[in-house]
Amino acid sequence: MNATSRVVRRLSRATHDGRPTAPVRILHLGLGNFFRAHQAWYTDRAPDAAEWGIAAFTGRRPAAAELLGPQDGLYALITRGPDGDRFDVPAALSATHPGDDHAAWLGYWRQEALAVVTLTVTEAGYARDADGFLAIDRDDVHADIHALREHPDAPVRTAVGKLVAGLEARRAAGLGPVALVPCDNLPGNGAVLERLVREMAERTGRPEPVEAADKGAAYVTTMVDRITPATSDEHRAAVLARTGLVDASPVVTEPFSEWVISGTFPAGRPRWEDAGATFTDDVTPYEERKLWLLNGAHSLLAYAGTLRGHETVAEAVADPVCREWLEEWWNSACRHLTLPQEELDIYRVALLERFGNPRIRHALAQIAADGSQKLPVRVLPALRQERARGVLPLGATRVLAAWVCHLRGLGAPVNDAAGTALPRVDGSLPDAVRAVLGHLDPALAADIPVVTAVREQAAELSGEELTAS
């Protein structure tokens, strides 16, 4: 086969292996790389995968659906270990849609076969305010509430609004409850989602969406873990070289994967446990371990590592200074995790191996996005617990100091869903520190040892002279 003929053959069910499309029983919101390396991968590996097709909708941008549609939902999953690559083609995606195809979205909710609705919309996608409630002052949230109040089928934009609309459509069709399964890095994400859905339903002022939110869903809690960088031209070239097929949207990931699930599935689910998922009565110990040790470390490296000129996680973790900061943070966080110390030690060793994988180019700038949403759940819980026992955790304050520098234009570019609601940091460094801490938690801005540590560490990281303020 010559190069020209290879280029014109695009990956599809016909060109790959002709596998039939599974009937849609799962609906997903957030058609991104992580979903395709994680939930779709677990579903494809389940022994009953032929019964559980997924219809996936994009978030804010339609590009993923446009790329995957001509490929019949197929894509190459490149599992990139230190010693080589493995190429698989998951087939769990039965349909892909742009996020604004509201008619198609509601259409799936009206199908009796629908059993599970999963989400990967990032922490920012839940439209919460600083207290964890629905951010009703946001324009998109306000617009969705108004739309749902006027007509149940009106197009909506937010993830929560789409769930309320879907649940009401299913109730109106006389169909039974489904499982809602958030797969984003939020503590107690099932309870978080339930509160937000119920609040939006209540704010419509109509009884029908309230009934749908109460009786139409079981809210499942999960912990998810798999490092999945952004796709590059190098990944597309690797697929072409290996398979002879053009893949417009491959996904690269690491060998490690973990999915911990707690909750009920009133209409059934795939046999994910046979694909490696863990079902438990309490996700919290696993959730805190992952959020604090992996995600907290990622935030530390994203802000402090880029200040030292690094672009990827592997580069940053190879830096002895960043490595020392990392161990310092982990030591503080581990004091407040409930899993056995031996398990935590093993997990830390595994994280260093994962972070150091030179063939996973996990960009620190990608991780640095939306710090206003991430730091409150990744860093602040351990910081508060350390302060409650009278300890000043320099590993935790350094993450906050690095974020202050980030917001002041140092290191990775600022890309945060909070936008203009971010604290003002254009004054003196002491003023910026107080503003940032007050934004995260007013109690932190009143904690003099914390303020002092963050101010001094920010000055050290940025090289900025401290002046009286």
C-alpha cells in the first residue's frame, strides 16, 4: 500500500473491522479525550459491550463531533508506556453530536432503552458559585432557568440545564429513572450534581421539573483517574504509520487507569467491574487520595513548574527543586488521608513513575486552566486540616503562592472560567496575596501565618521584591 492510498482511507467501521454499532443505552455530555480514554474505554472492554452503545455530545465546541462523525465514532487509543505504544480502537461510541443539537439530546431521553447518563464537563462545567450552589448570577445559568420556565423543550446551554431538560422530557414520556454519573474531579460529585439539578429545577417555578429531578434519577458518585494529554499531529502521524488509516482525532493516554463507583443504577449498566472498575459503598477515601496527591500535585507543578521554565509534567518532576516541593506537599496531604499508609506509599511511588513517563507530554499549561475551580478541592482541604492542628503546611501554601504568580502573568497563560470574577492582582504583591486568599476563603486572608508564608513564597518564586503595603 503506497502513502497516497493510505492517506485517503479514513478510519471507520468499514475500513477497520466492520464491527456493528451497539444500541444506544448510555448518553454522555463532554466528548473529550479523557472520556474516550476512560468511560468509553471501560465500556468497550466490558463483556456486554455489544449491548451498551454511547451517544456523546460535545461541550462548548462542536469540533470533536465533526471529526468523529465521519469515523463512525471510532478513534485510535494510543496507550503510551515508557517502552512503547499500544494501539486499540474502542467501538463504544455509537453516535456523536454537537452540544447545541438539543433536539437530538432530548430525543435520547425519550427512548426507553436509555439507562445511564455520564458527564465529563470539568470542574467549571457545573456552574457553581463560591459556596457550591448554582451560580444564578451567571448569564448562561440565568438564561437556562428562564428558558426552562417558559418551555420545557427550549434550548439550554449549561450541563445542569441540559440534565433538567432531559429529565423532564423523560418524565413527560412516562419512562423510568436513569443513573446520572458525573465523572469530574469534585468531592462527592454525585451529591454535588443532585443539589445543582434540584436547585435549577426548583428555580423554574414549575412542579414538573422538580418531580423529574426527584424521581427520575439516581445520582452516582465516582472517582476517575487516567492522565490524558491533548492530541497532537505527532499522534495522528503515529496512527497512520501503524495502521495505514487516517484518524483525525486519536487519543493518547497512559497505561494506568482507575474508576471507583458508588451508587445505584435503576435501569442497569454495563459490567464495568469486569473491565477493571471498582464498586464500593464509599468513594471518599479514594477520591481524596486522588484529588490531593495526583490533582494537587498537578496544580503545584503547573504553576510552580512553569515558573521554572518547564512545559510538561515529566520535565517538572525531573527537576530536583520541583520534586522536593512535590514531596513536601504530599507529606502534608497524607497526614489527613484515611487509607493505610502502606497504600499511600505505593500510590506515591506509582505517581512518580506516571509523572516521569517521558512519552506522555502532559502540558502544564493545559493543567493550569481553571485554577479557581480546582484549588478549592485539590489543596484547601488539606491546608485547613493542617492549620486546625497548628501546622503551617509550606507545601500547600506554595501551591497558592505559585497561583498568585500565575495570575500576575508569570508562567503558564491564564485561562480560567471565572474570567472577570478572578481577584485583582495588578497591585503590589502583598495586596495581590490578600486578594487571592480572600477570594479562595476569607478565613485564609485572616490567617496571618498563611498570608506571610504565601507572600514570601510568591516573592521567592517570582523574584519580586517585597515592599510594605
